[in-house]
Amino acid sequence: MSSIPVPLYDPRLVQPMPAEVDAVLGKTNDTALVVVNSVCGCAARNARPAAQLAIQHPKRPKQLLTVFAGQDADATARARSYFTGYQPSSPQIALFQGGALAFMLERKNIEGRAAADIAADLTAAFDRYC
């Protein structure tokens, strides 16, 4: 008797989504926050909690997006194609205003820092650009 494998993740959550990245970043005049997520410790311990804290701020981007570097390489590459002037890093947090990159936190700005400090950087950027 063979068993049917059970997927580890809901298929809707792990389907490739590069077109969705273009639909938001390529066509919006609003503000958008993009978190490049990964399985590394600094994403789990620093970047994700910082983003969660920051979006509680009264001023925040209209669009919230995430791509997962370890899961959807195409969507991640597509998002990073909008990060002009920055090398790929994981994690990475970008803020767009009117379709243009306005603020960036790279891994070097995230790793080893407290989530509250990273969130403070993000909320200062929200106050300036949102």
C-alpha cells in the first residue's frame, strides 16, 4: 500500500509569483514595502519581527509584499530587479514611493541588530516617504 505525500505548505502559498511582483512594483504609484525573506536566522530573528513591528506604525506603505529567497527564485529575482544600485542579499527590505526605490535595508543593516532598532529605521523611512 502506497501513501499519498502530503504537501508541507499550502500550494497557494508557494506557487511562483514573479508576475505578481511586476503587477505591484511595475504599476503602482503608491508606496510599497518589499521584504526579501529567507530561512537564515537574521531573517527569523531580526527582519521579520522588525517588519511586523514597523507596519503597526500609523504611517505605513499602502502595499505590503514579501518574496521568499529560498522558495520562489523567480519572484525574488524579479523583485531584486527593481532594487537598482543594490546587490542581492537575504534578508533585504525595500521601500518604494511612486514606483521608485526610496529606502533600502540590506543584510548588513539587519544582521546582529535588534528588531526594534530595525523597525525604528523602517518607521523613520515610513514617516519620510509614506
